[in-house]
Amino acid sequence: MSGILYVVGTPIGNMEDMTFRAVKTLSCVDFICAEDTRVTLKLLNRFEIKKPLVSYHEHSARQISDDIIERIASGENCAVVTDAGMPCISDPGEDLVKKCAERGIRTEVVPGPTAAASAVAVSGLSTSRFSFEGFLSVTKKQRYEHLKSVAKDTHTLVFYEAPHKLTATLRDMLEYLGDRNISVCRELTKLHEEVIRTTISGAVAHFEEIPPRGEFVLVVEGYAPPEITEGYTLEDAAEQARKLTEGGMKLSDACREAAKLTGYKKGDIYSLCVGEK
């Protein structure tokens, strides 16, 4: 009979957020897969838990995941944890869960704090719909494509970011998302927890003056489509499109934007613009 993979949430900063069930589970499994064994060892020592640790992170996951799955399949129980929060979310533990699913191995979740949900809860922005976007790529092309792909999403956007990349990320957001409301959540649940509710441009100015420190969650207001204003004629819509093309926008894209603003069909605006050339 195969064992069980337990996905165990751990505190994101404050040790007192550790749950009774998490302590019990970690105390009972045969071994624990940890992102950084040194970090997890501190947590285990705090709760007097003595269990074998296996280093499992983005650089080792592919090499050892099959061995871990075989151990579970042979009857051992395993817990997977990350340095802070819920494992398997923007985390290599995701691969273990997938492989367990493929093998029919039972998995159980032991929920704990998550930085993304915690940041949304205190952001002061809409919480009815939000999208977790994780970390932006360090590759410029990929990060720009990522931001472009979510630029018109109307739900709240949630990003993780490291301090050394924060200011550059905020500048990129200002360029591709526009100047929206943002809540910059720093060091959640820790001694120096801080939530800065401002605009993206305001956040850029703030962190250009005060160097960022700690780990950040960025909660960004969703896209707000411009309200359609009554009283536009089709000729007005075509004029709006022409002005946008003068700024370098493609005619097709300009007609799409003019359609959003005026309520006329993109095709009608396009036909009028082309017919006037």
C-alpha cells in the first residue's frame, strides 16, 4: 500500500501562525521535502520535531522527484513544505503533486497562510475576483509579454517581487498597465509589516527615495474600460482613431480603442477611415 504526500502550509513570517495540524503532520511523516533545509530545520526545532529532511528545490527537483515518488509508492509518508507559506504554488513542489496524481498516490493538503491571499485581504482593492500572476520573468521580453497579456484584465492582479527588482518592476507596470491603484505589501506577518496603498507612479517615487527591503506582494487594480460617452457620431469615432494612429498606433488597434470609447463597431470605424484615405 502506498503512502501519502502531505502538502503542508507553514508560516509566512510569524511562527505563531503555525497550525496544530501542521505540527502533528510534520511530526508523523517519515520524511520531509524542504525548499531550504536550513530554513525548515529552524521551524522544526521551534516545535521540537525531528524528521529526516530532503532538499527539494528548483535546481534539484527533476533529479530527485522520481526517487521521492518511489519512496511514497513503497509506503512511506512524505510532507512537502516551502520556506514560507503554501508549497506547490510558484514552487517546485507542484511537480510532486502532479506525479502523485499520475501514479494514483493519495495527496492531502494541510492549509496554512499564503502571502497572496493575505495581501489581497488587506489591499483595500476589489477582492471578488483576483488573478495570481506570481513572479515576473527576469527576461525582459517575457516580462513585457506577461504584462501585456494582463493589461486588459479587469480583475485584481497579484504579483510577488524581490526587493532588488521591485523598482524596475514598478516602472514596467507603469508603462504597460498605466497608472493604477496599487497596494504594496511588505514583510507580511513579520515585525516590520507594511502596506502602502498608493498609485503605481506613487510607488515608483516612494521606492526611488526609500530603497526597498524585504519580500513584497504587489496587488494591482484591474483594468477599468473607459465609459462609453453618448453623443458621438461615427465621424467622431473615426477622428478618434486617426488621432491614435498619428501617435504610432496601428489603424486596426486604433479603431478597436475608438470602438471602446464611442460604442460604434470597430469594422464600421475602420471602413470609414479606410474610405477617407
